[in-house]
Amino acid sequence: MKASISKTKGEKELLYTILSVIILLILWKIASIIVDKEILIPSPETTLNETIKIIKSPDFILAVINTLKRALTGFILALGVGISLGMMGGFSKSIYYLLRPLVLISKAVPTMAMILLAIIWLESEKAPILVGFVVIFPVIYENTVQGIRNVDVKLVEMMNIYNVNKIDRLKDLYLPSIRSYLYGGMSATMGLNLKIVIAAEVLSQPRISMGTGLLIEKAYLNTAGVFAWALITIFLAGLLEQTLKIFKRN
């Protein structure tokens, strides 16, 4: 019964998604007709042709791999550091308040300023990784802290009564609580991380990357090419989020 309900819900979600995409394509087509200038709003057909052209280009696969590698590297680093420091901050108020200025700074610093600083500090190939890390870290950190602080007090008291050791407490009580908060943070930041890394690539200009591809299309005033790279980015961000959902189910 539950499987049937879940299947029906999934089919409805897919139907609504397809309907939404169709409506957006119609609105896009209408806007391109009204403006009637490809340099401002290219038609969906022109953008599709440019997308196919980009995908067929010899450097496309390498550009996608390089960008995804940077995005995932920054994401994994933020995940590791965020969980580690988040657990420390969640268990100790002293450490939490010591780390607070660092977290606030990483949250408040303008993304463009961070990109420019990363370019100054690092080579063009590595600068986007740092930018992605700085943007994602505070979200992972705060979700980890919340996961620890929102553990049921009664369960903690029960473990105190039965003298449950620290390893079992961490494994059976705190990690499950952190996991639910963590997946929410990861889901919210996965697509954002990719967009931030590509934005950093546009300015740092690594040799072969999605950001560099975007910059080239902009330099040639090929708006359809810019739209095409944007669509490719949206597709990849969606793919990453779906992959995360699969891991969450398992």
C-alpha cells in the first residue's frame, strides 16, 4: 500500500515538473518573439542548437569533469571540516563561541570579494575550490551544531542512567540526529556550490572549465551560448541533487 502511494506521489511530482518546464518554455518563446533580438533573449531553438554544438565540442567533457572535480572537492572539504568543527561546537559552548566569529565572517563575506581574494591567494585552477568551501562550510557547520543540540534530552538522561559509553552515544544517538539535519544542508548547498564554483571560474579563468566556456561565449556576444551553458549547469545541479537523494534513501 505504501509503495503504491509513494509511486503515485512520484508520478504526480514528475507530471507537475514536466508541466512546469513546458510552461517555462512557452513563456521563454513568447519573450524571445516580443523582444525579437537574439542578442538579448535567444529563442529556445537557437539555444538548443548552441547546447548541442557545445556538447559536441572536443573540450566539453573535460570542462565538465574539471568543474565537477572542483565543486566536489570544495564540497567534501566543507563537509569534513564543517562536521568536525560542528561536533566540537555542538558539544562545547566554549568552542562554539570561539568559532562563532569565523563562521559569521564566512557567512557575511561577499561572494565576489571571496572570489577575488581566492584568485590573489591561489592559482586559477584552485581558486574556485576555496570559494566553494567558504560558501558551503557555515551551512554544514550550523546544521551539525543544530543536530547535536536538538537531541532528545530524555534519551541523553537515559544513557546517563545506564552509563552508555561515548562511542555508543555518538553512534546511536548523535550521528542519527546529525544525519537528518546534514542532509537538509547538503541538499540546499549542492546546486549552490556548483553555481559558485562556475562563477569563480568565470573570473579566475582556468584553462578548460565550464566557467571559462561561459566567458568565451560572453566575449563573442553569443547570448544563446551563455543560455546553453546555464542550461547545462541546471541539468548538472539537478543530477547532483538526485544523486544525493539516492544516497539518502540508502
